[in-house]
Amino acid sequence: MQPVSIHESVALDASCYVGEFTVIKKNVRIGNQVKIHPQCFIGEGVVIGSGTVILNGARILSRTEIGENCVIHPGCVIGSEGFGNARTSDKKWNTIAHLGNVSIGNNVSIGANTTIDRGSISDTEIHDGVKIDNLIHIAHNVIIGEDTAIAAKTGIAGTTIIGKRCMIGGAVGIVDHLKITDDVIINATSTVNRDITKPGTYTGFVPLMHHSEWKKVGIWLTKLDKIATFMKIKLKNIR
């Protein structure tokens, strides 16, 4: 057995397992039948519910709360500081401190090398039954509702709220400060840049272009139905 560093304040039930080269800091609370595999890091004040499995090399940073029967796959980083910066008058960047935490419910699965940022003031929340694939980024203050599933390489920007039972395809990009209602399906590689208020299946594919051109295209796209109706009436009158 290789060295394991567990702070003296941490009480481990006999049913728990801690692998080689794992570090567990002070004031961590760990439930029964928890398995923490080799080379993990568990920061100060973390709470881990009973039956949860944390696989090789995961990093659970300070004050993160993880519920019962969760699976945290290799290489995850949970509780890192979010991407919050303020620009000064001389166009330099100052980092904004993130004082919130990450709260993860029960029966949640988080895939390999996924990162979940802690909140800026309030918490980032992952609710019960959520399934998160590999290589996903969830930014500060995001809330994900119960039983939502998210496929690989999706990025969710800060302060977005996603409802219950949603299905989000691979490589989806979701802009910040949006609200997505319950029972929404978003097809792979879509970009979501507005609120979704009605359940249903959504797709969004637009080629990259200069922003000034995109604004013109966006206006025309919203008018296509009206243009088509107008043209039908015109053609009917000509005939």
C-alpha cells in the first residue's frame, strides 16, 4: 500500500475505500460505502454522500457537496474557480473572486475530464439523477434540473438554468444567462443563444460569419415564413 494522506479530522467508516496517493483535507465528511480511487484530491470541507464512487485522479475542491450514489469519473475537476473577469479602464483584466460552491444531488454521474466551476456568490447546482458525459464544461452559477442528460463536449456558460428531463446533444454551446424549460431536446452541435420556454426538439446550425453579417442574416431568418406567404399570394394573383 502506497502513502495516503488523510487529515486527522476526517472520520472514515470501515466500509469505505481510499486508494493509493489520495489526499483528503480537513473537515471532510464521508458517508458509508464510499470508494475513493487512487490519486484523487478531496479539498477542505467537502461532503460526500454514502455509496458514491470517485474514480482515479478526480479533483474535488473545497466545500463541494456531493450526494449519495454518485459516480465521478477519472480526471474530473469539481469546484474550480469560474471564468469571471472585469476589464479596467486601461483594458487589463482583474479576476473576480468566486465565493460560492458546487452542490451535486443524488444518483448523479459525471464523465471523465469534465469540469464544473463553483458559483460566484450562489452555488452551481447539479440536481438528482443528472447524467453528464465526458469533456463537458459547466460554468459558475449554472443550475441543471433533475434527470437531464448532457452529451460530450457541450459547454454551458454562466448563470444558465436548464430544466428537468432535458436531453442535450454533443458539442452544444449554450450562451450565458439563459433559461431552458423542462423536457427540451437540443440536437448535437447546436448553438443556443436565447431562452427556450416551450418543451420540444430544437436545432440550430448557422455558418460562421462576421457579426455584422450575422445580424442581417438573423433578421431575414425570422421573416422567412412571412416572405414565403407573401410570395405565394403574389404568385396566385399573377396566375
